[in-house]
Amino acid sequence: MTKTLTFTPEEFVKAWQTSDNTKEVKEKLGIPLENRSVNGRAGFLRSKGVPLKKLSPMTKYDYPSLIKLAKKYLEYGRVQTIKGGKSNGNSN
């Protein structure tokens, strides 16, 4: 059975405006992390003129490290799987 989430629009706005990311909003409101409804709720409220701030996604990525990693594999000229296996050398 799915748990019914109950919070007021005021509670949602307060949680949103005082959070750094959507994960924090969900934690404050008791919403399961896999639930994607907070972005939809924020979009709906914005469409009604509520000036909600932009929030980062649940996960903050280290983009400089990801760029370095991607360039490393470009130098190899092949893709390796996450488990460390080797591809067949085809790049398609």
C-alpha cells in the first residue's frame, strides 16, 4: 500500500526555499527519495506565479573529475565497462 503524503503548500514552499537540493526537500517533507513529485509540484507552483528558487538535483557531480575521466578514456580510443572489462574495440 502506498503511503499518502500530506503537507500543505506552505510547508512545501518553506521546505523548497530552505533547501539546497531536491533530496533535502524530500527529507524535510518525508517523501521517499525515489519519488519524483517534488519537481512537478515546484513546476506547478511556478506556473501559478510562485517564485521558487532553482535547486540542484539530488546528486552534486564533480564535473572536473568527470571531464578528466572522459578525456582519459578518449585517449585510450576505446570504452571500458565500469567493472573494468574491455570492449571489443568497436566504437559504435
